[in-house]
Amino acid sequence: MDTFYTGTSEGSHRAGWHFLQLPGPTNIPQRILNATAVPAIDHRGEDFAELALGLFDGVRKVFKTRGEVFMFPSSGTGAWEAAIVNTLSPGDGVLMFDSGQFSYLWIEMAKRFGLNVDVVDTNWRCGPDPEMIATKLADDKSHDIKAVMVVHNETSTGVTARIEEIRAAMNSANHPALLFVDTISSLGCMDYRHDEWGVDVSIGGSQKGLMLPPGLSFNAVSEKAVEASKTAKMPRCYWDWQWMRENNATGFFPYTPAIQLLYGLRESISMLGEEGLENVFKRHHRLGTIARAAVEAWGLDTVCENPKEHSNSVTAVLVPAGHDADAFRKIVLEKFNMALGGGLNRYAGKIFRIGHMGHCNDLMLASSLTGVEAGLSDAGIPHISGGARVGQSLMASGNTDSKAA
Amino acid sequence: MDTFYTGTSEGSHRAGWHFLQLPGPTNIPQRILNATAVPAIDHRGEDFAELALGLFDGVRKVFKTRGEVFMFPSSGTGAWEAAIVNTLSPGDGVLMFDSGQFSYLWIEMAKRFGLNVDVVDTNWRCGPDPEMIATKLADDKSHDIKAVMVVHNETSTGVTARIEEIRAAMNSANHPALLFVDTISSLGCMDYRHDEWGVDVSIGGSQKGLMLPPGLSFNAVSEKAVEASKTAKMPRCYWDWQWMRENNATGFFPYTPAIQLLYGLRESISMLGEEGLENVFKRHHRLGTIARAAVEAWGLDTVCENPKEHSNSVTAVLVPAGHDADAFRKIVLEKFNMALGGGLNRYAGKIFRIGHMGHCNDLMLASSLTGVEAGLSDAGIPHISGGARVGQSLMASGNTDSKAA
Amino acid sequence: MDTFYTGTSEGSHRAGWHFLQLPGPTNIPQRILNATAVPAIDHRGEDFAELALGLFDGVRKVFKTRGEVFMFPSSGTGAWEAAIVNTLSPGDGVLMFDSGQFSYLWIEMAKRFGLNVDVVDTNWRCGPDPEMIATKLADDKSHDIKAVMVVHNETSTGVTARIEEIRAAMNSANHPALLFVDTISSLGCMDYRHDEWGVDVSIGGSQKGLMLPPGLSFNAVSEKAVEASKTAKMPRCYWDWQWMRENNATGFFPYTPAIQLLYGLRESISMLGEEGLENVFKRHHRLGTIARAAVEAWGLDTVCENPKEHSNSVTAVLVPAGHDADAFRKIVLEKFNMALGGGLNRYAGKIFRIGHMGHCNDLMLASSLTGVEAGLSDAGIPHISGGARVGQSLMASGNTDSKAA
Amino acid sequence: MDTFYTGTSEGSHRAGWHFLQLPGPTNIPQRILNATAVPAIDHRGEDFAELALGLFDGVRKVFKTRGEVFMFPSSGTGAWEAAIVNTLSPGDGVLMFDSGQFSYLWIEMAKRFGLNVDVVDTNWRCGPDPEMIATKLADDKSHDIKAVMVVHNETSTGVTARIEEIRAAMNSANHPALLFVDTISSLGCMDYRHDEWGVDVSIGGSQKGLMLPPGLSFNAVSEKAVEASKTAKMPRCYWDWQWMRENNATGFFPYTPAIQLLYGLRESISMLGEEGLENVFKRHHRLGTIARAAVEAWGLDTVCENPKEHSNSVTAVLVPAGHDADAFRKIVLEKFNMALGGGLNRYAGKIFRIGHMGHCNDLMLASSLTGVEAGLSDAGIPHISGGARVGQSLMASGNTDSKAA
């Protein structure tokens, strides 16, 4: 019988569920996994067209828009690129904020495409300042700035941009710049209103609040953005809205779409509808509030400094100087089978991030807080014990409103 | 857009994972779910035979036997029936213990088949008393008792029978009775040694420690049991070992087997082997220890009174008199999307049971304890708060040995 | 790169779909596979009860009954046993027909349970003779015969019993015997009317026309059968209707049900409803007609001799004397990745069986006929070439009515 | 019971398997579907890196290269774009052949990116002429042509380009142009040798011979292509090899990869390895030979005119003038649940295409031929009956070598 006992793991803590508490990719519900585990069909046939046409409607509801949406078989990064190459021309001025790793990467992309990027550093602990935007735009008498590009929920820091205020600032400056918003890690988590907030291009991805595998990305676009695309001079093909539009009209795509993910998307939209999108936002608000209460109780700081800008889908926590956040994460992974997000770029090794987005509930967060607190102890990171319990107490009371930002 | 917002759930706590903290059926790993989601094959063909022959070997390792094992497409209850109808004759005496709901049901079954059951009530808070067995058998000079039938892990109470001591008692009485043991909720969770402990018929099921869907059951049998089956007079067909054996020899079954579950079983055996069976037992010991520490900290009592008989796969907790355990469970289900086991029969409404068997780890248990503690508060059940934290502290320290029974 | 080229199969014919043209288990639609690939839930909870109560309704529609149905976690063989032990007593007389392997096995089971079986051999090429039944019953003045037990669709021979005529014969004899019918390989394939035909116990299984994995079985019962169960003296527990009924009333089961298969059953019932049960029967009639036309064109004989008794779910074909049907089947499996059914018992090596039941359509049958014809050539079995084409021509014309029995 | 009979389909031919005989997407084996139906993991973690590093090795074997490969979360169209933007600069000359719809689309893409495309029309019935390439390159004394871009297997016509001869022609002209080859519908179907044939950029996709869902694409690149990328001036980000390379070195990607498809890819590579890549090619050669024999027997013409250029993964068939290929395909879909490919662009309505690539075997092709022949009859398209049978006869004999091109 000896050969059977091949196990080598010491404490066997890798058994049981893997707690994927990343800020994306996120936990995929079995309903969605199964929806994607289906044979392909003819992507030029009637059944496919019926599927696709229904999806455009559904995605519009998620973005809260009555306008056009485009779906690409790509990562969210591709939808960033689509936004740029469809609407801008080399040399165009854009106003962007270096407010986190994804903001930074988008800036780098803009530069690669020859845009003249006015980069504002936010110190990564707060979001873009609406007043500064107003000032910058007011100063731009010649309207060199063609677009203001912001990340709604900066996944790397847990800081949320105040899109409504940014829109108001742009309006106050009476400036024609387009507004681009990356909603990759907020869509389906926090309220987002493409039409009402006057966003021109919203960028979304599948693997966060939509609870899908990665591989689908979105652009929701305003008429103004469509108009801009008619004169934009960047070369484009894969990301070209016009090519997409010609095919989408009848429920098709210019090239083979990610059929299985589209079936998954149908299920995702159903699930959001069943729960009610506003209830989904309330749930994330509750989860974010609980996570922050725990961090506060541990005596630790979130990266986010402005109470108005706390993310409800991810909480980024600073570890005290001299301690290694990645060593801590490794302990948590090995001992508790839980994956936490790490610090990126200027925060490498200095923070950890708890994802609580998408298919997440109170007890999943309770596990996360337990694993974090235990890991802090094991890693010797100074903290006040009891944060997990504080978070859990809020769950018990069921009332997190008074704690909310 | 209005029709989209169809959600009616208030707090939306049903989103995210469903925490299935029952003492069976248990959480099924995705590996096993996928292993079962396969087309059927010819159950009279070579590929099937190769699968089946490998499974017999694997199941033997799980039971720690070199003897014969039988696999039935049925619930565990069927394997109880198989044990009886293959080895006994109407009117045979058997010694059984009314030590919980499943013990009770097995007794009822024995009576239905015309056995002369000597029922010993244990008050449901402890397991069968080895000394009493020794005495009973010693008194049975005429060897009317043909079998001693005990449940290893009484799922309804969280009390574990001391099989090794029972075997020793039987040996000391020098009595030829067969020993039948129900291992349904202990197999793959707590150490079990069919051969070494001299068990004659072990009964197992798929949906507990084996992490499979329900629908497969097992008999592991000694040569003595096989010998008994040659003269046993109960009519039998579906459960007949001899019919099984004739087919099993070449890797087949007398009737259509549960093909998909057998594929799942192959994966289950692989997973147990990868972790190492002894590590699996250590993990459950750790989980049981943590659960009991939390119960103690809440100031509540486990049903199990004898520290030597605590189950490591399920913990049954008494709620104080005058309180309704089922109302509490309903709150936990609705608010936290967690299913706990309820009290059965004489414990209906009086206890709740936390399953921590099979595909379970520290953070899953942490969630359970959190949900239980919050639910106790919400249900107004008197308890000392902090039990969840005590359990979680043990996880942090990683050392539960000093707390173990 | 060398190690990559590990393939050893010569002609690589095992690539692509496996054609499972057995008379069960049958091809499982992806919809059903995915419906079964789901986590377990509390089988004592409200969600489960809702599922189960809906299933009883659905299963009644499939059996065309308004009476009770029971669902067992077992193979179909178990539902045979359930029919016997619930309604009869040792020594009871029963009239049965040795008309194929499954008829034979059921007879053997009846004998094991002490029934006094009057066995009529049919030569395995025709079904039970209604006139003989009328005579036998008329002769049984003392009403020793308590049940007539017949197999509707004898899977081993492709012969269908004329249940409606048998019922009429029983009525004409004015005899109170119960009528038991095994519908395992006809349910969901050929018209079956439990109530209208006055059947007392119908026996069904999951892995044939219901397109499910094996592991679920059914009893549909008349009030007369229920009445008989009140005085029947066979010991029973696992199969006990009364125990089932007490639990089923509220949507539960006396022991852990095969939860995942029940989810699959829900999907199966939906699919049958979407196609329309009568359309399902027409499709099978069409498939059977085509298969028989091919056999006739090959100059081969079906086992079934009576044109009124041809099965529409399986076609059994005699190979000329001196030829080995199993060697032929082996060629077909290895060369074409298609599994055909073999001959059983007195037909071992003498016939092959083409299953065309459940999730089957014209082109699947076209493949089967192609593989059979090619295999006949390769195995050197004398036949007129062109049978596959004849079958395919019927598909083209879309009109098989003139060929129907 | 009435509400149950909701089926409205007349002949119910949509039951059973859907025959997806498209030239992509293709039939996905259950093994691969299940491999993709898994939770996400941390794409920045060690487990992921181990997966990815193994995949790079495997993909190299499939392309037969020891060089670099890149994997994009995109459709194959994206990998075309990646090839262009990484290696070329606006205004660069390229030599391309308008030899089918996909060749045409690639040309259109090249134009969008400002390339100076020398387009050669081939009449869509033959592939690029190696001699013409030699002449064109010899004439290009100033080396204005930076790349020759050809489609290996033109999916829209079933014509295969002779890459080895094209390479020889380029060598004979002693011209430094890069060679780009689209292998999307040949990879894993027909022999392809990136290194040996001196290809500089090979473009692949997931949903054809690799048997995966759509959503992954590939570039295999030579050192010369890498060198070219260092000076290429097209802006790029999503498709940038350098960004990819920096991350790939340690098993990661610059943005979230299509994790689930990568798990599927691992399974795909395993399956190709188990069968043996050369056996996979033999199987497709056999399938192509059989398909062409049937077409010939029907008295119909393939689009491909040059016997040396027949595709083994797709057969495109011309319908006689005055007949509508799409009406025919609609009949086949509705009556036989089989999807065939249609004509594109200049062949719209004039041809149909039978895909026999990827997870395909003899009997699947037999079904296709049956469905096609029946559909031709039903659609009133003139043909000699018996083509299906001719194809099937070749299956029986098992010897298609004499018929091979």
C-alpha cells in the first residue's frame, strides 16, 4: 500500500477551496463556468446572431447606456487600445493621471501611440482631482487636449475616481475634450453611469465584476466619440469600431468571436439581473466597508487616503516600513490556500490587496480577513489583533451603513 | 432598462459561494465535478474494465484492506442493506447501538429484515461501550449474536465509536460474531483500518470524505464475511456479493454501473493519494480541534460527551433549552448563504451540526465559525462571543496539537 | 522535439467523436452533462424540495400517469427489485417470459426472491404472446398468479412487447394479476402509457431514452399496486415505497438522493418537453425504420421476427452462422471509434446491436450504418453492400412512413 | 399533461448531436471543454508560471520551431495584426496574394496600416505561384519589398499554398524579404515546419486544428523577424513582442491572459502528442482524400484546381451555376442538424465548404457526406448520387493512399 501515500504537503492546507481574493481575475460561479463549457456553433449562423443581439442589449444595461457597445475578444488592455486608436490622431494632446499601475500603463500606451500626454502624478493615494482638471482644461484655450482619460477604479491602489465630479469639472470648463473611463474593475461592482455621467468611451473587461474568465473586453461609446472616430487618423483594424459596427448590426463579428465567453456573458448578465444591479452595488459597498473596518482595527492604513475615494471592490493595505508584503502573501498562500493581490511598481512589496469583487459574499470576506490576520501574525507584521473580528461583527449586525464613506 | 432590475433579494447575501457545511453531501472539488462530466462508455468494453480494475485497487487503499471490496450504484443506505442481506439469515441475533439517527435507522432496517436485534441505547451522547460489548458477548454462550453492528462516525451527533477497542472487546470475549462498521462519514476523514481492526464488513458512501456526488456505496469485506455469505439465507439480488464478484473479476458489473461516478472516484482516489491519506486525517483532526475550541469558547456544549469520541468530520452543538436550532439555521442560510446540518429525531430543533469533512480547509471552517457566531447573535441564542476568533487563533498559530483529544 | 511524438496508434481512428451506438448507456447531451456538473446542496433544504417536487410532476408526464412515481438512486435492476419486494410475497406465482437476456435476468431475480415463476420461453425472436397470457390466466382459476411481468423493449434482442394487447388479454381473462412492465429501454423512445394501458408497476432507468448517466431508476405505480404493497410480505427497506412516500410528500427522500442526477433529470424532462414527447417517438420510429431498411438491404436478418414487434430504439442483427459478431465489433471499435452492442447469453457472438435511442438523429445513424457496413467488409461477413446507402436514401427522402411496420 | 407537449418542431431533426462541419470553429473534445471549465488562478503566481512555461515548449513543437512564440488573448485576426505592427513600418512594400477571403482581409489590413501592398490576384482557385514570387523578388532590386505574406491554408477556398516552394523561390531570388505565413486553419492539421521552411512569422489560432474555443492566437517568429522588430516603426502596445517577451521570460504576460484557454491549450497539446503529430497529419490527409473522392463522384468541382494544392482540412465545393449554395446549407442545417461553411465574398452563395479539421474522424465525415448528398437532392442541385458511398468505401478499404494528391 506504500506507493499510495505519495503526499508530501506538510500541513495539507492546500486542500479545500482556493480562496482567490484577487482584484481580478475573480471567482467564477459554477453557472458561468458551465455556460462556457459548450460546443462551438457557427458564428455566422442564426442561432449565434440571436445570442449576440441579446448580449448587446444586456451589456448596455450594465454600462447604463443606450448607445453603442463593442465587444472584443481580448483582455481589457485591448479595449484601452481600441479607445485610443478609434478616436485620436498622433500628436493629439490628452490629459492623464499617474494614479496607480493601471493608470501608468495606460499612459505608457498613449505615449506609444504618439499622443502628447500631459501626465499628472497623484502620489497614487488619491484619484484625479476634478478641480485640477477644470483648471487644466480652462487653461487649454486652443483645445489641444482632445481627451481626458481616467481610471474609475484603480485596481492597484483601491482608489476610485469621482467620475461625476470630473464630468462636472469638464462641463464647467466648457471644453470639448472627450472623457475616457476605464471601468475594468468597477463595472458590475460599483455604480457606473455611462450616459448620465457623459462618458465618451467606457472600457470594460470580463474577469472582474462580470465574473467571467478573462478574454472579453468592451467599449461603450457616445455619439461624440463615434463622431471623433470618423476623423481619427490612427491606423486600426482589429479594434476598428466601424468594421465591428458593420457586422454587429446583424448580430455578427468581423472575425471569430470568443463564442464560449459570449455564452458565459449571457449567464453573467442574467445573474446581475436576478440579483438586481443596485443590490449588487449595495453588496460591494457592504463588503468594502467591512474590509476597511478590519484594516482600521488592525491599525493599518489603506493606500487610499481620501474617504470619498475608497474602492468597494478592492482594498489595498500598506504594510509598515521594513516589512515585506510579498513574504506575507506567500505565507497566506501556502498556509491558507488564499491568493491576495500584491503591490505593483512603486508599491512592490509594500502593500497587499484584498479583492472583494464579483462573485463574493460576507463569508468569503470573513475567510479573507481571517487569513490576512493569521498571516500578519505569522509574518511578524505589527498589527493590532482583532481586525477580522471587527469585520465579522459588522456582518453579524448586518448594518454597515454607519461605517460607510 | 427597467425590466432588467428584477432583483428582489434585499441584502443579496445569496451571491458568492454557497457554504455547504453539512456533514454530507460535501463540497465537490472542481477536479471531481469535471471528471464526472464525461460521456458514457461501453460498460462491457475494455476501457471500462481497465478503469474498474484500477478502482478496486484504489478503494482497497482507502479502506486499508487487502480483501474484497464491492461498489454499488446506490446511496450508503444500500450498502447497509447489502451488508445485512449477504451475511445474515432471518432470526439471527445482532447487537446494535441506538447512538444516533443513523444508528437508529440501521436498527430499523435490521428489524425489517427479521433480525433479532439487541438494541442498546447510548443516550446519543456517547458511542458504543466496548466493555458492554465484551460483557454481552461473553454472556452469549450459545453464540446467538451473529454480528455486532456499529457506526464509526455517527453523523447525527459527531460521536465516534472506538472500533479498535470494540474489536479488542470482541476478541477478549472470544466470540465469533461478525463486526460490521458503517464508515460512511469517516472514510477519507479519520483513520480507518479495515484489516488491522478486524472488521468483517465496512460500509462506505461517496458523498462525504470521498468528495463525490452521492450515488456510490461500498462494502469492504473480510474472508469471514465471505464465508458467512455462503450460508446466509436472506434473499438478495441487487446487493448480492456473489453476482458482483463474478463480474468484478474481469472489471465488469452485473448491471449498469454509475459510470460517471466511477470516473469521479478515480479522481478522488488520486487526490487522496496526492495529499497523502495520513495528511488528510491530520487535516481533519486539526479542523475538528478548531471547531471544538470555538464551541467551548462560545460556552456551548457539543453533543459528544466523551473527549475520546469526538468526531473530526462533524461537530454537533447543543443550543440552550428554549431556543430553536432550526430558526437559527434558517437565519444563517438566508443571511450568509451557508447550510448547516440540523438536529434529527430526538435532537430535532435542539442542535446544529457543522460539517468539516472532505474538501475542507482552515478558511472554509473560519467562514463557518463566523457565520455561526453571527447567526447565534441574530437568533438571540445565548453564547459568549469570540468563539470564531478562538478558532481562528488556532489557525494562526498552526498548532492545534495541545488542544486535541 | 522527439519526445513529443509519442503517438503509437496506427491509423489514428480513435480521434474525433466516440460513436456510442449502444442500446444504453447512450449519448448524453452537453446540456445534461453540464446540468449534472454542479455542487451538491442540502437535500433536506427548501431548494431541494422545490427541485424534487417539480421532478415528480415531470416524470409522471414521461410515464403518462397521474399516479405515484418513485425514484431510486440505483441502476434499473434496482427498480426491478423494488417492484417485486414491494408488491409480492414469497411463494407467489408470477408469469414471466424468457424473451431475452433482460427478461431472463428478471426471471432469475424473481426466483431468488422465492417467487413461483411460470417461465415461458419465446425463442428470443418474438415478444410475449398476448393470447397465451389470456389462456394462462383463464386457466388460473385459483388466482395463484399474482403478477404478469414483461419487458416492453427487450434491449438484448430489439423485440418489443405489445403491452396494450397484453393488457387486453388480461382483461379478457378477468384475472386480478398485476401487470409489471420494464420500460427501461423504451421510456422516452417509444410510446408508453402507464395509465391508459393499465400497468401496475412500470420500471424505468436513467441512461437510455432519458439521456442521463446511469444511476437513477423509477417505479410508476397504480393504486392497485399500492394496495398490494400493504399486504406484501417480502422484507424491504432501501426499496420500500412507503418509506419513500412519507418523505417524497414534502419533496424529500429517506436517504441521500443522487442530487446531481436529479438536476440532470430536470434538464432531460425539459428537453423532452421542448421537442414534444410525440415528436420524440416519431423520431425514434424514423430511426428504427431506417436501421431496419439497411439491415434488409444487407441481406441480413434482425433477431426480431414479428414485424409488429420491431423496436425503434435498438436493432439487433444476426450475423451468418460461422461468423463472429464480437470480432466484427472489435474491428468497428478500433477502426471507427464506434461501440456497438454485442450478443448476450444465447446470442453471444452471434449478433450485434445498433442502439439508436435517446439523443440520436439521422446523421448519427448514418455514421453507424457506414461503420457497420465497412466493418462487415473488413470482418469478412457476407452481406450485400449498399445497406448504408439505402438507409441514407430514406433520410434524404424524409419519408419513412411507407417502410414502417 | 397538455402543457408538457410544447414541442413544435416537425421532424425533430435538431435532436442529437449538432454536426459542426465548419472549417472553424471546430468540434471541441470533452477533454478540452472540461480542461477550460476551471476556476481562475493568480496569473502572477507560481502555479501559473509553471503552466505557461510548459505551454511555450508545447506550442514550439506544434509549430516545429526552436524559436520564440507569442500567445495573444485574441482571435487569429489579432495575430495577423501583431505580425504587421511588430516588424514593418508605414510605407513598406509587401507582396500579397488575393487568393481567398482571408488573404483578401489580410491585404485590407495591410493597407490600413499604410503598407504599400503589391496585390496579386490568383482567381481564388489556386495558391500563390512560387515562380511569380521569384520573379517579383528578382525584379525588386532595391529591396522595397519587406515581406511576402501568404496564407498557408486558405479557409475560404480549400486551397493550400506551397510554402516550401515559396521559400525556395525567395531563396533563389536571394532577396531579404521576410516570409509571413498564416497557418490558422492548417496548424495541427497539415504538416507545417516553421524552422525548416524558413518562415519568419507564423500566425496561428486556437479554434481550428488545436480544437480549442476561439480566443487565443499565436505568432512564431524567426530571429530575423525579431531583428526587424527592433527598427519597425509602427506604433504598438497590445501586440508588442518586446513587452510580451519581457514578461514571458518568467512565465507571465503583460496583461491578463486567457487563463482558461491556456489550460485548454495544455490539454490540446497533450492530445496531439498522444496521437502523434505525424499521425494527426495522416488522418487529415485521409479525411481530405475521402472528401474529394466524394465530390468527384457527385460530378462536382472543388474550388481548388491544382491537385498539388488541395487542403486536407477543408473542402470547398462549387454548386452548378443557377443554384443557391446557401439555400442548400439551410436545408442541411434544418433537416440534419449539420452546419456547413458558406461561400464568402466572390463565392457568396456559390460554394459550400465541408470542414474536416481538428477533432474529426471517418464516421464524422461519413455523416457529413451523407448529409451533403441528401441535402443536394432536397435542394434540387444536380449531382450524381453515390458520392457519400464512394467516400465511405474508401473508409472501408482503409486505403486512401492511391487516391492522394
